[in-house]
Amino acid sequence: MVEGYCVKCKAKRDMKDGKEVAMKGKGGVERRAMKGKCPKCDTTMFRILGKKK
């Protein structure tokens, strides 16, 4: 499980149903991120990941 920050709960939690997605970045560069749901309040959570090695 990937840990992310829930803005609604104001706490770090493990995401449920986490999927890796590509987000638009500056200069047309795609950034990797994890998108999931908060297990407590069901709000959408994001976590930006590092570059692939």
C-alpha cells in the first residue's frame, strides 16, 4: 500500500484502490503519481512519485 496525505482528514493514510497515473507537469513533461481513495472519508488522494530509474 502507498501512503498519501488526505486533505480532508489532515492526516497521512494508506490509500485504498491505488493506481499509478501520469499527470501533466511544467513544459509538457509527464509526472508519475499514485491516485487512490482515503479509507476513512473516501476522498480522492494523490501522491507524486519520483522519476523512473
